[in-house]
Amino acid sequence: MILFSYLLMSGVTTGALYALVALGLVVVNKATGVINFAQGEFFMFSGFVAWVLHVQLGLNYAVTFLFTIAIGFGLGALTDRIAFRPIAKADVVSLVLATVGIAFVLKGIARVLWGGKGDYLSFPSITSPDPITVFGLMVIPQQLAVLAGTIVILILFAAFFRLTRAGKMMQATADNAKAAVLVGIQTDKIYTLAFGTGAAIAAAAAVLTAPITLLYPDLGFPIFLKGFAAAVMGGLMSLPGAVLGGVILGVAESLAGGYIHSSVMELSPFIVIMIVLVFRPNGLFGFQTSRRV
Amino acid sequence: MPAIAQQPGVTSKSIKIGAFGALTGPGYLYGQLVMNGVEVVFDQVNAAGGVHGRKLELVREDDRCDPAAAIGAVQKLIHQQKVFALIGGGCSNATLAARDVIETSKIPTLINASVHDGITTPPAANIFSAALTATIESEAQLDFALKQGAKRIAVISMRDGWGRGRYTPLMAYFKAKGVTPVADEELTPDANDATAQVLRLKAANVDAVIMVLYPKPAAVFMRDASKFAFKPLAIGQTGIADPKAFEEQVGIPGAITQFRTIAMVKFTPEDSAVDNWRKLIETKFPGDRLSVFNLVGVGSAQVFVEALKNAGPNPTWDSMTAALANIKDLNIDVYPGPISCSLADHRCNRVPAWLAKDPGKPVRVLPSSGG
């Protein structure tokens, strides 16, 4: 039982990292209908920004956190303006390819700016580095911080979409962009807001998880891949689905590694996804849209 | 001097030498920093009058640790820059990919940081290595564990191209030694958690773990091992050649007290024995601090210069290749053992140094180094 508890705890904390990336993907997808393949690079780039602010410039953690989120938002909004909006009326494949291009640009910039600072840059933990005991289980406090951060971000964005005018306009744009224009919603601004928000989530995730992931220019794609898998499992449009998907992936990896062998850890979450999609083709929280004819 | 004029990269006043490796990205340690070490040696040689009166000119190309880019970088150096010889090779997979181009061209080449066996085995007539190789390191890891009295030895490895290049000779050496690993676990290069692996190794009652890992997964493993108070002898290799940086990456005080790793050079950057190299590096490259990767470049450049001297006043590709093959028992200040090449075996460096780091103290070279 103790083994199971440790593996479960490990899976949940790893899943929280995947969930944070998935949340950003879902926010952009909800508003624009596009999967942002640069989400992992937003995460990576923001991590380096936080490293500059916190380690090189000596800003305290709270200020670093806020500045990084603001810079992340600005980066996302800028991306929308220079890379997405000019081709906004193109087909979805072109839009997705544009995000792939952004990913390469960000990685290239990171290699030039930070590629010669260290093979893997370490980011100081915001919590005590020493393991602590929670419910009889040894955990690293930073992992709990990631878990808590995921929950807080989920609650904030659920509230944003349900309670704020901007959130409701994003939902309306995602449901039907043409209808949204007809009722006076400036969809261009909504897209900018969505990209900015998605990048801001990536930035928050990066600051929380950088002590665990370390920082290197190639960090983005592996993180994106797991986050994307989590988002697919959750249904691509659901915030709770993204979180649940991330946690399921993390737990599947951990249990498979602990009870079968570590060589099946990478494979196991994708087997779980295949099984889920066989029974629920639109993901755990996805739904089939139907049109009355 | 028509013979000289026909040699690419050689004039009456200079010899152009090509260097390839990563100048950007995480692999820059094995590229840019190693090249910086090479360059300060060349500067010193030039200040003393050059080699047979010719100044050495280093031309760098970025392979970005990428196999395709490495092929392009080498082709550019050979055919566009028309260098006389090559010294370089950082990331193993990239250098391995470029081997065919180098071998076909017949340009004399000294590898200085790449460790993949396939670069030097089977030997290509014109490619020699001043770096340790994967097999040499893997065997040294197991020998080290046994020498420390470990009875229950486990392996944790990456199974990508880099990892396989070390894992396969390691398992073969286990078999040759008649030792069976008590556990054999895998960890991916991008892993962020190693709880499952740590729990399995702990359950196997392991007292030494041979790590075939990059610094990131190794740091994740050591962090999670520390979480469970699991502190076996952890044995790294040159992929984790900087224990000071590794301690920061792990981030838990005291987590790497049982960590030992291989270095190609026998000095740490703080050692007073390398004051001269520190001064040269930090003067020429302001903002840089001497690293073990600089010293790798320093060592290989001295081997290269020795061969170039022995190639004679009118060096040709054939005479340079022969000079490299004939290096015997050459003692270089930074290497733990002598450098010896032969026509049959182009792995010229066979003696690793061992490093350790205690909390709050500088990295130390273990007395067993060189033996």
C-alpha cells in the first residue's frame, strides 16, 4: 500500500505539470479553435525570463512570478499580432503551422540568448529543498507547490470564463465566431486575449516548475507533447478535462513504472489515451457537436 | 614551394585548422568551451613562433549537436574553408554522423570530446581521438564500483542513441566480468520524476548504481533518491562532468555526497595547477570562468600540436595522419594518463579521472584517478 501511495503521489504531482501545459492549450483552443504548438516554447521561454529576473537580476520570487506572467502575456499577445492575425482567415492547417513556426523561432532565440550559459540551468526552489512528510509520505515541497498552483490556476480560469465579460466573450467566440461578430464582439481582441492568456498560463507554470524541470532551450517540445496528450484526453475544450487528463497521464506513467518496469513509463500514458479515445472519441469531457438540419 | 601550395589550408605563414561542435544550445559545453581551450593553446604556440614558423588559425563551425548540421559543418570546413586538419567533435551523435564525410575526405582529424565508440571503432585511417570512449568509460564505471566493494550493482540508463552507445558495452562488460546487475532501470532524457525507478532500486537493495544519464535525468534521479533517503554509490560518466553544476541542478543539500563521476582531465577548474590556463581563458574570453571543458580542449590541442610538429616542416595530410598514429606515451599536463595512438587503435586516451563533491566544498579529484 505504501508503494502505491508513493507512486500515486508522484503521478499526481507529475500530472499537475502536464495539466498546467494542457490548461494553456485549452484556453487558446477554446477561443481560436487552433492547437498552439508553441505552448511548450512559451513555457520554456518564460522559464528563462524568470531565471533572468530571479537569478541574474535578483528580483524576489513574488515579483519574478508577476513580471514573468506579464511578460508571458505580452509575448502571447505579440505572437497573435505578428504571426497569427495576418493569416487569421486562412485554413486551420496554416494557422497550426504558424504556431509551429513560432515554436522554432522561440527555441532559436533561446539558444542564442541562453544556449551558452549552462547545459541545464538550475532555478532555485521557492520552497525548502528538503523533503517533508505529508500524510506519512515523503514529498518534495516544490512538487506540492506545483500541485497547489495548478489548482489555483484552474479555479481562477474557471471563474474567469464563468464570471467575467471577457471570459464569456471568449466562450462565445469559440462557439461561433461569426455570430460573435454579429453581436458586436471584437473577435480580433479575443484572439489576442486568448494567446496572451495561454502564454501567461505557460509563464506561471514555468516559474512554478522550473526548479523541477531545470531550464534548457529544448525543454518545450517534450513538455508540449505531454500537455497536448492531457488536453486530448480531457476533450481539448475543457479546463477540468485538461487537469484530469494531466493527472491520469502522470499516474499512468508512475504506476506502470513502479509495478511493471520503468521501460514502459513513456508508453503507458499513450496506451491509456488510446483506450479512452476508443470509448470516448471526443475525450473525457468532450462532446459531439450536432447541427439541426 | 609547390608541394605546400597544394596542401589545403597551408601557406608559408599559416595553417588553417577547422573546429566543429555546438556553439549554441546545451551541447555548447562540448563545443564552444572545448574550442576556447583549443584556441588558447594555439595562441600560446603562435606567441612562441608557431609550428615550424607557421601560425595556427582556428576556424569554427557550429554543428548545433545535430547530425545533419554536423555533416554540413564538416563539409564547409573541408571544401569551403579548405582547412588543413580538423580538431573537434562534441556531441557524439553529431560527430558519428559526420564520420563518413571525414573518412572519405581523408583529412587528418583529432576528436576531442565525442565518446561514441563508432567514431573510432572500427578505426578510420585519418580519425583519432583524444577523448575517452563510451566503452572505456562504461568499463571504468563497473571497475570503479567493484573496486569500491559494491556487491549489488544496478544500472539506470537512457535508451536513446547516446545511452545505447554506452549501455550496450556496459552490459557486455558486466557479462565479461561475470557480474549480473541486480536491477536495470530506464529513465528518459526529459524525465521530471524518478520515484518509480528509485523505489524499484531501493527494493532491490542496491549498493551501487551506474548512471548512463544526461545531467537532467541524473539530477531528477538523485533528487528523488534523496527524498527516500536512498544513498547508494552513484557512478556517473563524462556526460555529467561538472559535479558543482550537478549539485545545483539536484538542488538538495547533501544529495550528491555519494556521487562519483568520470572526467577526461585530472584537474578541477579551481586547482592551482591550472592557473596558467585559467588566466589565458579568462583573459581571452572575458566573462568566462575556466571549466573542465576548456581543459579538455587544452589537452587535445596539445596532442594536435605535437602531431603537427612531428608532421614536419612541410606537412601533408599523409604526414599528419602518420604523426597522429605514431604518438606514443605522450604526457600532457591535464590528462590523467599518457596519450598513445597506433595504426590499429585510434583511441588514444584510455585513462579516466574520478571526481567527487562534498557539500560546501570544491570538487575534488579522487586519488584513484589515473590508475
